[in-house]
Amino acid sequence: MDSFLLAIMALDRCAAVCRPLHYYSIMSRRTCACLITLSWVIVCLHSTLFTLMTFYLPFCSWVVHHFFCDVPAILLLSCRDTSAQQMVVFVEGSVIVMGPMLFILGSYILIIRAVLRLRTPSGRNRTFSTCSSHLTVVVIFYSSIIFMYFRPSSLYSPVYDRGVSVVYSVLTPVLNPLIYSLRNKEVKAAVKGILHCGEKKKGIKAGKSLGRRTWFLA
């Protein structure tokens, strides 16, 4: 679902940069609702396929070396050969994950072409700052996903994979509000105010300590 949401956001950025006059007609409420509904349908079918695929496997152990029942971790517990299931995971997962990623890549190619046509540096900087937060999340999310799922099962390591899965399942959702809200002027002003207040407190403490030392020497 994260992949599809990032793809929808890439479409939103592309429409805002490449077709600013037609933005509200392209990204209407009806279009957004249809895209979200279609994403939920695809995700539900995707998870149902993986559930049915692993439901009838015989397992030699019931201890999952993971903090959730991820498919690679479940397949390692089976007593039967799971090469067919691994192939399904690789092929179907490639379509589900790489499809939105290629769409995002194509959207940013169109955005870069539109930005290069701008004559003023301020317009280019403003456009790149609009896309920077989304692009940061895309890089963090897809780098961990590709490392986690698109590799041979012989390279599976429970210790390292638990750490990597934390990046896309916990760290990325936690960072999302921070990354996107840093573009907000009010949030920026609040952060600057907090930092400035901290610097003032440090200066006051330093002044007090210096005064105490001066009084002691006197």
C-alpha cells in the first residue's frame, strides 16, 4: 500500500509541476478516491494470495525468527521444498513493488524535463524543494524493500533482515510526518524558535557560570 501511495503522490507532484493549470481537473477528489480504492483492492488480493500460498505448507518449526509473520521468514520454516512459492513471491512481488517504482521514476523524469525548461533559478529551486520530501521517502522505502525481498533465499539472515524490515515498516512511517511537515512554514518557524530558545538558555547558563567564577576569584 505504501508503494501505491507513493506512486499516487508522484502523480500529484507531476501534475502540479508539468500541468499546473490542469492540476485540479487531473487530481480531483473523484480521481483520488478511485486511485485509493483501486490500490486497496490490489493490496487485498496480494495479501490473500500470499496467505493462501503459505497456509497449507507443512512446518518443521513454529518459531518465527522475525517480529511479524513475513513471507520469507515463514517459507524458511517449511519442511517441504518452497522453490515454487519463492518464485511466486519474486514474480508477483516484482510487479507489485517495481510497477509503482517505475511509475515514480517516469514521473520524476517528466518533472526534471519540466524543471529544466524553467529559466529562473528560483523557480527551479522552488520546484525541487516541493519534490524533495517525497523523493526522500521514496529512496528510504525502496532501498530497504529491494534489499529485503529481491535476493536469493540463501542470503536470508534473520538478524539483518529484522533490522532492515524495521526501516520500511517502522522508521519510514515515523519519519513521514517529520519529512513532509518540514516544508510547512509554521513548522519551520516553530523548530527555529525551539533551537533559538535552546541557544538562549545555553547563553544564560554560560553567563551565570562565568559570573560565579568571577565572583569566586574576586
